Amino acid sequence: MKRVVIVGAGQGGFQAAASLRQEGFSGDITLIGDEPEIPYQRPPLSKAYLKSAETPSLSLRPSQFYQDNAIALRLGSWVRAIDRANARVEINGEHIAYDHLILATGSRNLRPPIPGVQNTIGLRNLADAKALKVRMRPGMRIGIIGGGFIGLEFAAVARAMGCEVTVAEAAPRLMARAVSTQMSALFAQKHRDLGVEILLGDGAVEIDKTGFTLSSGQRVECDLILLAAGVVPNTELASLVGLDVDNGICVDEHLLTADPTISALGDCASFPDPLTGRLIRLESVQAATDHARLIAKRITQGHADPYRAVPWFWSDQADWKLQIAGLADPSDAAVQVNDSCIIRLQGHRVTAVETINNAKAHMKARKLMSSGEMLWLADFSVGHAEVQGQYDKQNA
């Protein structure tokens, strides 16, 4: 194999290129990104970048890294088409041939069909963060549509800057897709204690330049509106060339599509959960980098173990660090062990462990889950009879 082309220069695309060289791949590597910047970190955009009076460097590696490792960067470029029959991609009227193609196209902000949605700002890339940083000032009224990780991280930063903040979430609780009811309640109270107005079960139905109106009829007046209502995977290229798409580009346990010359990774990939077999899609830096390392190993060595990494996520909101090990369904039961640890369960099987400022419990959960075996409540509680008792009582 002589030529690898990577479409998408985010964290996953960068890691794929870097890992290929680390694994000893000596052929051509072309990394294509639609933004003008060299690959950079995205998690700090909603936190450290906005808080800093300076402009911190977010670059994953300096420009010299790509020269030293013979990685051809094609920035500010859109891949217009994939020609599977001739194994090449088209950018700016030019065709680039590949022996293997890696789709790391990521995801984009969901823009619901709400009248006036053009009056909002997203927070998905560096350009968004720069626009917000220029406009934000103490005392301004900020409205946030969406109570997920990004919206709440931004809310905490805005409050620390002295802004008035209102978060409107259409679901009945915060971070509903990601955490338990108990954890949602803890963070709702945390943000209210910070001075954030939290409006739940009341989604925006109309937006204008001075605020938005909720389904209840309540009006939220604001000087700046952040839209943080979730993301959708970028799968259009894959669909155009006949690859299977189901909430992401469908891949097998080796992250290969039905075309053996095309892999997909990160936010845009839908892959089988190693424990349940159901297709899942993970929106996390951890998943993207783990996917990239596996694909690089498979390309260079001709084989690799199936993808079985334990999912984990984090979110920094004010002085609280939320960490999640594992992947729970929103309907999974929950046992609150203490003020900083909640265990998610299907029956007595542990699906995830949620913690606040409790790195010890988080790392313990990841270590136990990394065995690849089903993890049971008794395994995690290790003799803590009171945890079992709480579960039995809460789920009687």
C-alpha cells in the first residue's frame, strides 16, 4: 500500500496520519481539511479558549511536524466527490489517488428548522469561538438553546465573565442523552447556584435578533444567542458513493466500510458495540483517537484486533469535572453511591459510571470495564453491600 488519503483534519484525522507514521507506514499520506488552520484541539474552545485573555495555541502539532513526517496538508479544501471505481477523491478540480481512504469527516451543529435560527452563533470550530470571544463582554445577556455539554460549559464560562445567562432545554432535564436523572439534577442545581437561569421542557420555537420565544410562550431577551442543540454526523460523501449510513457511516468491528479500501472513524462512524452488537456512534475525542490508532495499525500490519476500547467522556463546568466511563442508554437505571459517583445499570449489569471530581472512581471503572467482560454491580461495588441495597430499594 503506497497512498493513504484522509478526509477530515480534526483530532481523528490528525491522529490517523500521525499513527500511520508511528506504525512505520512509509507511503504517501494526504490529510485534507476544510478549515484553513492546521489541525487543532476542539475541547478547549468552549472553556479555556474563551476564558483566556490571551489567545492560547490549540495546534495539535506545529507546522514543522507535518514537514518532518512527510504528511501533505491540503487545508481549506473540500472533497467534492469520491470515485470508488478509480480509487480517487476530487478537491478543487484535482484528483488525488488512494490505496486506502479514511473518512474522518466528523459532525456539524444541528440547526433545527426554527424561524430566525440564522440569528444564533454555534460553537463547533475555531471560527465560532473567535466570533464569540470578540462579542462577549461582562453584563451582557446571553441565551443558550440546548442544555448539553457544550451549552453548559459555555454557560459556566459566561457566568464567570459576569454575563447574565439563560439556558433553555427542550428536554425535561439537562444532558439527558448522556447522564442519569440524578446527575442531571446535580448539574442543574450547580448552574442555578452559579446564577444561571435553567428552563427545562421548554424549547425555542422562534428566534430574532433580540432573543427567542419558547414553546410555553415565555420570552427570553438576550444580546447573544448560542445554538447548542446537538450535532449530526457528516455522512453526505459516503451516501453519495453508496456506502451504508445509519446514524453515521456504517463500519464493522475493524472500522471498515463495506468497501475494503475505505475506513471511517470518530463522530461520523457508526460501529458495533463490542458488548451488545448494536450500532453506536460516539461524539468524543477519545473515540476518534482510538479509532485512528486501530486503523493505522490495520493498514500497516495488515490486521488488527477488533475495536473494543471502553468509551469515556468528560465535561468541565465551572469547578466540576464530569467524567463518564462506559455507555449507558437513557433508560438505564441508576444508583447514587455518594455525592460524586453514580452507577448506571441494565438489570445488575453495569453500563456506565458517572463521577464528579472523582478521578479515582472513574479510573477504577475504566480499568474494570477494559477487561472486555460484562461488568456486574457486585464487581464494581466489591463488597459494598450498601450499594446493592440502594439498587434494590430504588428499583423495587
